[in-house]
Amino acid sequence: MGIDNGTIGEYYPSQIPGLEGAGTGKKKAKTQIYNAGENEMNKKDIKKVVLAYSGGLDTSIIIPWLKENYNNCEVIAVSGNVGQADELEGLEEKALKTGASKLYIEDLTDEFVNEYIIPTVQAGALYEGYMLGTSFARPVIAKRIVEIALKEGADAIAHGCTGKGNDQVRFELAIKAFAPDMPVIAPWREWSIKSREEEIDYAEAHDVPLKINRETNYSKDKNMWHLSHEGLDLEDAGNEPQYDKPGFLEMSVSPFQAPDKPTYITLDFEKGVPTALDGVKMSAKDIILKLNELGGKNGIGLLDIIENRLVGMKCRGVYETPGGTILYAAHNYLETLTLDKMTAHKKQELSVTFAELVYNGQWFTPLREALSAFVTSTQQKVTGTVKLKLYKGNIIKAGVWSDNALYSEELATFGADNVYNQADATGFINLYGLPIKVQAQVGQKCKKCDK
């Protein structure tokens, strides 16, 4: 399934059913759809809705809910394939059965890796330790949803994000970036449903098929980079995650169940981009998938954190990111060899800002683009090979090589050398310490004056 990409951001009256003759400008047409603002849309004008559809609990019940509450509108479901694998199985049948007129399944995996994951890894961006798996998947999905909505002449875009979460912001900021006047329907901010248990009740009452039950009803998000777990027993911060419980982990195993023998791997990078694994040339996507396999079986990449959400509250989540954790470690290891001190330190400082932009849904902003340009510049010499040892949840450095290495064994050695005159340090210390010396001398004079 799929469509030819339309021109992003062009949304003319001729594309809006019933407004083909409503003037020549976009603004004039849109004022006839809305009242005072985009949140006060007239439901009677919403005849076709494009829904960000995953097939999970939220979006499964949103299809019949939209039809019940928006004049039996046409619902077009769009699922962005970012590597969630088995979650896509049977999705078309389910969407059509629950009332959608059609389903688009868009393969976004290459774009996701090359334009979102790799730039974020190169930036070294972590949000409170979190590797941004959900965060940078949302803009690539939302961008494609907008393209389809414009192509289909939709009157609104709908999503299943809760009013408590970050994803509502990420989706809607991306929508604003490409269709700034497109109405957005967020059922969690409208309906009377208050919990996942009530969602299940609604699904059962409307014969919506579910793959979950009330006992295993974790809130999960899965793509080729990670799997997140929230809810149920994890809502109590005093509960230890059930890593050893069958079925809890999907991409990894508990470190206690990992092999007793370590796994050695080598990763090759060219300008900060992974290009080969164990000497075999591969695409970055295939490397990540293989690292997921290797990291998963060795219990790599489990993270249990209480993070600060954009909307102001703290939440507890457990993340599985086996391949990503390895990739971050390898890339950082190579940078310690190839980046100069000032660039490395400034890059580390800016990585916090980069991570916050991604986490807060601000991917499509001038600042993120500017930071990416800076990061790309820093990667020109980040070429080389990294060797790592994977063992029971640990990533152990086992060697790093680069023709661009700034590390010199001859300079750093504790043995005899002919390239460094240790006596030179005397003059350096005298100059470097001059401000401290002057300050101390002035202080001593002042004490004498006080007497």
C-alpha cells in the first residue's frame, strides 16, 4: 500500500470537500471550516479523517468512536512501519473490520534510520539516559500522515495519544510543521473514557478484536530501535521490573539468563555512520537489526527510569534498546579517539539540548537543524573500527582503531620517549597559573594593609 508523495504544506480550497470555490487563498478557505480556533472545529464539517493507526488498544477503539461522534465520517487509517514487525500482522483486516474505509501501511524504516536515528546517535543525544526510541519515531510517522491527509483531501487528522503524555505534543508539532491549519482530533482530550480498563470495556461492547487482556495490559511502544513498557505494576516505583517473567521482555533477555560466554563484535564507522559489522558491509538499518539480535541475547540495553515528561509530571518506564545501546557505546568510544578536546566537550554540552528538542517534539525546528549541521561537521573524522565485548548486560571496551586518531601512544607513554620534553611543563604551569598567583599576591598585600 502507499501513495505518491504530495507537496507538503500546500492545502488549497480545491482539496477541501465542499469548498472548491471558496476563494483563491488557503487562509480564506480555512476560516470557513473553523470558528475561533482549531480546537473549535464544527463537527458537521468533518467528513473525512486520517487516523494515525497502530492497531493497539487506543487507536482500535478510536475508529468506531470517530464514526459515532463525528457524523459517521470516513476514517482512513495510516500505519507507519518503523520496524514494529509482528504488530503489523493482520492490521488491514482489523482496521477494515472496525470501520476504516482503507489502511495505508507505509514502510518508513530506511527514512527512520538514516534521517532520524543516525543523526541522533551522532549527536550522542540522551534524555535522562533514555535513547529517544518513541520520541524520534513520531516525527517521521506524523510527516507521512500529513502527506496522506493532504493527498486524500482529509478534513482532520486524529491520533490516539493521551492528554497526559508526550506523544500528543510530538504528533501535533509535526503536523503544524507541514499543515499548520489542519484540524487535529485527540479523542483522549474529548471522550469520557478515563482508563485502559474502560477502553477494553468499550472495545468489547463494539466487537473490536484485541490482542491484549486485562492482566497483561502494559502500555507499550515498539519499533526497530526499542520497546517501552509502562503501566500496571510499573506504576509503583517500589516494584522491581519482572525481567525474568516469561513474556515481559520481547527484544532482550534478563542478564541472568544471558550466556556465560561473552560475545565479541567489531563495528566499522565512516564519518560517524556505521557501515560494517564483524567485517561484513551492511546498511545502517541491517546493522541495527543484527545488533538487536546480538545485544538482546546478551541482556544488553535494559533501562528502568523515572523520567520528567514534557507535560510536567514524572513517569516510570522500562525500555529495551539492545542494538541502540551498543551503537551509542561504539560511536562514543570512537569519538574519544578522533575528536579534539574542545569539540568533544562542546558537542557533549549541546547533546543535552539536542535530546530535549527530540524529546519535546521539536524535530522540525531551525535549532534542531542547526545542531544537526554542527554534529555533521564534527563527524568528518569519526572513521574507524571499534571492538566490544558483550557479557550479561555489560558492554566492555575491547579496542579501537582509526587513521584519524588523535591519541598518540608515543606521546602518552610512561616509558622513555624522544618527542615530549617534560621540562616544558614548568613554563606552561607558570603561565596557566599566573592569574591564581596574582590573585594570591594581591590578597596577601591586602592582609598587610588591614594590619
